[in-house]
Amino acid sequence: MSTPISASLVKELRERTGAGMMECKKALTESNGDIEAAIEAMRISGQAKVAKKAGRIAAEGLIIVKQNGNTSVMVEINSETDFVAKGDDFKGFCNDVADAALANRTTNLDALLVAPLNGKTVEEIRKDMIAKIGENLNVRRVCLVESDNLGVYLHGAKIGVIVAMNGGDVALAKDIAMHVAASRPVCVSDKDIDPELLAKERTIAMAKAQESGKPANIVEKMVDGQIAKFLKEVTLLGQPFVKDPETIVEKLLKSNSATVVSFERFEVGEGIEKKVDNFAEEVMQQVNAAGK
């Protein structure tokens, strides 16, 4: 005969594991009221769930920025669905991870995953959250920026920017961070451009210019002009300021005796190949399968 499971025992297990009421009651019933055995069984079950969900694409989520004085950190944490990303449990986890990153002055992902959090590591808490929420979750990236003048901007928790600036003021730094969020520069100036990216653009520009059939010296000038245009488009200093397109960012900074040392820009899910469901195709597959 099984031991009756009291409401107080279920409540205690819920508080210790964060699991749902029915899952707790089931675990306690199967363990004949032994709460420690129930916790162990739920832990094993949770690990199995985590392993099963590990390969699933997580491209939604949140960007969190935390600042303390002249130090700021930014993290991206992903979930499978926007529904989960909007939930309080996920938001709490993201904020806790960002707090851990700031407290430990974490500069890379490997260090963040082993950072202490609520008596465990960030990675252990992540796995606990997967078992609790039922979706794959990834702590994807982290950065730490230090500067006497930090510009921080968050756009709906989906795009985050931190700008390190010398000179200027806090308002200007925030405006530049907002500009970076909107205009997506790849680097501060043409001196910082990736040589491989520049070489690729020059190859493309050359191929297009040669199609004109013009002499080699003219083709070279066309290519140089195209590259100059490209650099203005992708460098922060060369872009028109988003709040005043008549003003180039470099001119704006000079007029305020300011320089941008660096910036970091995170956008949720960028670079992750998202699964796109084709509903019509899915229906046809089901129809075809039913007809066999």
C-alpha cells in the first residue's frame, strides 16, 4: 500500500525543484513519499530531457546589459520560442546570468558557464532551466567593456549595444550606441576593417567594373570609388548619424571632442539558421503518407 502524499510534501518538493505540481506528486508517489529519492529521480529525468533537447535550434531569447560604474557586460541567452523568452522564469535566469558575468568580470563564454550562480554553476542552472521549462536554452555569448564614458542602449531586449568612448558626455555616448543599434556598422573606422572582407568587396567591385568594358585605368578608379563608398557604409565614422543624416558620425564626434574606442553590438539570433516551417508542405506530406 502506497504512502499518502500530503499537500505540504508536494509543496516542499516544488519549492526545492521548481517543477510543476503534478510532476512533483507523481515523483513522490513513485518514491513512496521519500522526497530525497523523488529529487534524485527528477534530476535523472531532467538530465535525459536536457540531452534530448540539446540539438534543437534556439534562436529567440534576450539581450541583457548590466553596468557597475565604468564596467558593463552584455549577454545573449537563447530560447526556442519567443513565448518562453517573454516568461518570468527565463527573464529571471537571464538577469541572474548577467549579474554573475558582471560580478565575476567575465570576458568569455567558457568562463561564464563555470561562474558560480545560486550555489551551482551557470551551466548547471542552465540545464536545470531546460528541464523545468521544456525548451533548449543556450547561453550564447558575453562581452565586458570598460570605459570612463560608457554608452549603453537596448532596443526591446532584442538588440543591445555598448560603446566605449573617450571625451564627450553620457548623452552623446548613448546616442552613438543608439546609432550602432540602428545602422549596424561592422567596425569603428576603415583601419579596423577585416582584410578578408575588404578583399572580397574589392573582388566583387572589380568584376562589376570590368563588365563596363572601359580601359583598365578607368576600371581601377571605379573600383577605388566603390570601395570608398563601401567603407563609408560599414564603418561607424563614415556613416550618416541616424538622428541627423546630414551629419557624419566622425564630424559629430570631433565637434564634441570625443572618440569611440570600441563598440559591441548583439542582436538576438543573428547568425543562427532558424528553422522555417512550411505548413503547406507539411500538410501535403501528411496527405501523401495517409494515401500509402
